[in-house]
Amino acid sequence: MNIRVKFRKYGTLKFIGHLDVMRYFQKAIRRAGLDICYSEGFSPHMIMSFASPLGVGLTSDGEYMDIRVNTSPSSGEALARLNETMAEGMEVLSWKQLPADSKNAMSVVAAADYELRFRPGYRPEEGWQEKFRKFLSLDQILVDKKTKKGQKTLDIRPWIYQWETNGDGIFLQVSAGSVHNLKPELLMQAFGLWSGLEIPPSSLLVHRKEIYADQGTDGRHRFVPLEAAGENIE
């Protein structure tokens, strides 16, 4: 039985990396007494995979992992048992059974929502919102991005699906996943270079709100949250 788990990461636990998050959930699942499946061989490990590892220092309300279990309690009981083991800074939000033929979360990630805010004392000069609007009205936004094959100049404008400035904050919906993965920090770095504003990565508070799969056809996007693929267990 394949299960998709949605969780949030906040507070001081935003400073632990992906491998530590994986170990954290391995311990939590054992403590919760959940009947998870293990791989075979000399060194068996829990069968789990994460949709899109979150960068250190980022918070999120929309993280996902897929696990395989032999048996499962109801979704409500699984949530209660897991959250009893959670420390402040981590909370499990949903536990849903996936269809037998579902692809794993990592392979279907297509987009993500982010909320960006400037740390106190780091907000750019007045008028930055208007500059940001002009920046995103460009036909092309070229950046130098490191890839496995070296550094490439890429046009990231097609990877920005939605955006909005809201007071001192910015909402972004951007491409994510293995094909085109746009980090908000890279976009803001490009904005800083274009506008002449100083926007160091340390000036931003980045919060991931949701991760989506794309169920669109004929070249049109139809983004749905990853949890929509599963159903609650009664």
C-alpha cells in the first residue's frame, strides 16, 4: 500500500537539512508503530522518497513524502500517532492512500508556490515593487545557472507561471522538479542584477506553500496539489 504524507516544516527545524529530515521521519515512524515496508538485502531500509528536498533555512506548509506500508490505520489515527512523536517545528498534515498505479511524488513534481519576504532592515529602497513588475514584464530573463554539465545561460521567464507583490512580500508560482527547477533565490538574484538593487540571499525569508503535479494537456498547465492524487483512509 502506497501512502502520500504531507507535512509542514517551520521554526528552528528549518535549519536541518534533507538527510536529517529523512532520519527524523524514520525515527518518528518507528516510534509511532506504523507498519512500514523495508527494502530487501543485507542492509534493509524504510521505503520512502521525498517529492522535492527543501533548502536549509526555508520553511514550508507543503512538503511531501511517499512511503510504502504493509497495513495502515485510518488517516486520522496515523496523523495523531505521528504528530505525537513530532518536535516543535514539524507537523504532519495529511496521510492519503495512493492508487496502485500512481507515480512517486518526486517524478511528478511540476510547480511550486512560494512566499518571499525581506528580513527586517533588508527591504530595498522605495519603488522596488514597480521595478519588480517591470522586470517580470520582460520577454526574456537570462541567468547563468550551474548544471551537471557546467554553467549555462538560461531563459527562466517561461518558468514563472504566476506572481504578485503584496505589500513587502512576493508570491511566486514557478516551475519545479527534475526538468526545470527554478529557485526563488535565483530569480531574486537576477532581479537584483537587472535593477541595480542589492538583494543578497540572506535578506530573504522564503516559505514554500505548496507543490503541484501537472495534469494539463495540449501544452496547457493544470496544476493540482500532490495530495490530490490520494484519498483518506477511513
